[in-house]
Amino acid sequence: MRRRTLLALAAGLAAIVTVTVAAKAPSGETAKRRAFELETVDGRPFRSAALAGKPYLVFFGFTHCPDVCPTALFELSGLLKDIGPAADRITPLFISIDPERDTADLLKLYMTSFDPRIIALRGDAAQTKAAADAFSAFYRKVPTASDSYTMDHTAGLFLIRADGRLQGMLDMHEPRETQLQKLRLLAGS
């Protein structure tokens, strides 16, 4: 039993060290220009330039998502709460990939279930594509049997440091302590 506890502790420590080293290691990546222009749920323009010099994270999703999107946003809400005041240094964004159905009113209602610091953004088809391309995010419409559709999409959260470089991805399947450590590092960037 003691051996199992020590192994679990060592594995957890190794994950934290790996995240810390990866986030602080010099990267050959220059700050990629992640330019986009969308709208908030209140109809105000939101430009990527507003994020200059600030750490932020981006999650691409849609309101009709049956499980991944609401779960990720719910989990993110808990993570932001758990890192305390450091969360106020991160700008969390939820960008809709479904401009056909995700109206401003629907997004506004949908976001009431999650942390109020998460900014929901939307745009027309061209703006949505430009935003996804800026992060190399994937999405596509998939027809369903009920003459409707769902969306396949990148499910991780992009973590962008204050200097504009990609810190990495937050995967909701990672151990919670690893997720918290990644967000703390992001807040400190």
C-alpha cells in the first residue's frame, strides 16, 4: 500500500514538473499572429488586439453540443474558481463554431451556466473560419439522421501566454492538478 502511494505521488510530481518545464522551456515558436474579429453576445466588436500583453485561453465549441462543450466549460469554471485570484489575470474565451444556430441571445443564455469571466464570442461564417484558422483549430459540420447536424471540432483549450506564444493545450482528460498547474503558469506569464 505504501509503495502504491509513493508511486502515485511520484507520478503526480512528474506530471507537474513536466508541465512546468514545458511551459518555461524556451520555444522556437515566435509569437504567431492570431488575428480575429468577432462579436460579444452584446453585439460589441471584440478584436484579438484587445488581448495583447495578456494571457488568455480559447475554447472552440457550440451550444448544441450534447456533452463535450458544456462539460469543458463547466470544468473550466471550476478550475478558474480553484486557482483563486490568479484566474482574474486570464481572459477565457468561448468561440462559437456554429454561426447558423448560435445567435447572440442563445449564447448569452447558454453562458449563464458557466463562470461569468468566460467571454462568449461569435461571428459570421467567414469570421468564424478566420478565428479557427488563427489557432489552427479544426471544425466541420456533420449531418445527422434527423435532418439536422452536429459539429466535429478541436476539443482542447488553447493556452496563450501574455507574449502571444502558445503555452500549450489544456485537455480536460488530464489530471486536475496538471490542469490547475497549467492555468497557474498561464496566469503568471
